Amino acid sequence: MSFEVLDPGMLTQVQDMGRLGYQHIGVTTGGPMDEHAFLWANRLLNNPLNAPQLEITFGRLSLLAHSDTSIALTGADLGARLNDRPIAPWQTYEIKQGDQLSFSMPVAGLRAYLAVSGGLDVPARLGSAATVSREQLGGLDGTGAKLAKGDRIPLAPPSAVAKASVPYSEIPDYRKPLRVGVIPGYQYRHFPRSARARFFTSEYQVSQNIDRMGYRLSGEAIHGDLDGIISEGIAYGAIQIPTDGQPIVLMKDRQTIGGYPKIGSLSALGAGQLAQRAPGATVSFYLTDVAEAEARRMIFNHRLRQGAPGTTG
């Protein structure tokens, strides 16, 4: 049971929820850039929530099915088609042997998630199949390679899956300007009140310099009273302020330590919404705290457990 890669697209990788417990030796987590979309894809199929799936960035992927299975598609609308039929994200589909699944270019969002009933049958390295190319870990053969033409993606045995879709209230609109909460960081007090006020009242644009390591934003420069700090651990979503004053949001493939001051951090769900924004998108911030971020996560986890129309368990 497998999918054959006819065209790997711009960037398609195997991801699970990430490689946890190794940052102290310099191994980053990896994992899905958008946890919200990733987890819903597995939930639609009643897969284990950590089951490996494909993260498709910018599209152009084309796959040929060599067996019958069921899939769930979530996240960005990349103009997906099943054979000659357009299909929408945030729901499940039956796949028959010989079917061709293809993606064009982004309509809304940047990253789509393709889950398969039972998950992808790929090896774990350091407890995870998450692809981190820089560290040569994860993916189809464990070496961190992105998908290539001719690859065969092994699939776990499928289970019977009812047709299901994500509740409309849980589907983000990636075309809207993003406003996201920031939890103050260790160096927050080293930014004067004027700089903090500028940061929280300004709009920033997503620059062309974005990847799985970080999102560089452009807009009102802010400066603190620290030129640098002793390198320390970096959380997912941390917002570094380099010497030019332009914020950099650290993402899933970030280095594990860094020496730039950090004004704060996005939550995992907030950083995931940023990961769906293309260059030119507008982003603004508001001050929040750990309690609010935890409450939002608890609400999301509760809705995820409730499932979606057609799901069980």
C-alpha cells in the first residue's frame, strides 16, 4: 500500500508532532508548522493524533494511489483535485487504486496537511518521523530528505472511515489580517515603554524571508537596551529582535539556542496561524499571558476531542 510521487511540488515533507526531549543536545523539534490543521486531519480519520502525514507547502504536489484508502485534507486551500474533480480542504475523501491526487498553487494559506487512514508507515528517528532537513532527520528513510519524484510513500493498513468534515467554526480564514497574542519574554522589560507601545500598535508585513526556521517581519523597528544576550534556549514562537529592530518569529525548525533579545513569544496555535500567511500579509500583536494561551489551548483540545460530523470516539 503506497502513494507514488509523480511531482514532489515545491516542498513536501513527512511530519508528525515533532521530536521532543532532545533540544538540550541541539536537536530541534520539527513537526507541523500549523498544529491546528495537522491535528484536525488526524482527528477526522480517527488516527492517533501523532500519526505521520504530509505537510504540503505552496503546492504542486501530485500523487498516484496504488491502493484503496481514505484521506483527510486540512489547512491551506492549494487547489487540490482528485482526478479531474476539485476537492476542498477540511474534510475526508475515499481514494481508490489508480486515483491521482494533485495540488496547484495557494488560493488561501500556504500549508496543507494530507493525512491517510492509519497514518504513513515511515521510520522514527529519535522517537519521531518529523522531517528536519538541516539535521538530516526524519522523512521517508529517516535522513531528512523532502519528497522527490518517484518516491513511494508507504501507508499503514486503513480502517473504515465515515465521511467527516471539520465544523465550520473551527476553520480559519487565512486571508484575513492576523492579530495574535504575545506572551512577554525574559527580555521584555529591556524594551522601553515607547518601544513596547510601538510594537503593539503597529502593523507588520510578512517579508519574503520566511521558511520553517523563522518568519522575518517588516515594519516599525523597535530597539531595547541590550545589543545581545548570552545564548539561551528558544521556544517555538519566540520573537527575536535583532539589531535592525525588525522582528523574527522562530518556527518549528529553529535553532535550539540564540543570542538576540526576545520581546515575547506566540503560543503554538498563534504561530501556526502565522505559518499560513504568505509574504505581504498583515500581522499585528496584542499583549497576553500564559493563562490566556493555556485557556485557548484547552478550548481547542476540548473541541478536538468532541470530534467532527461523522467521527467517533
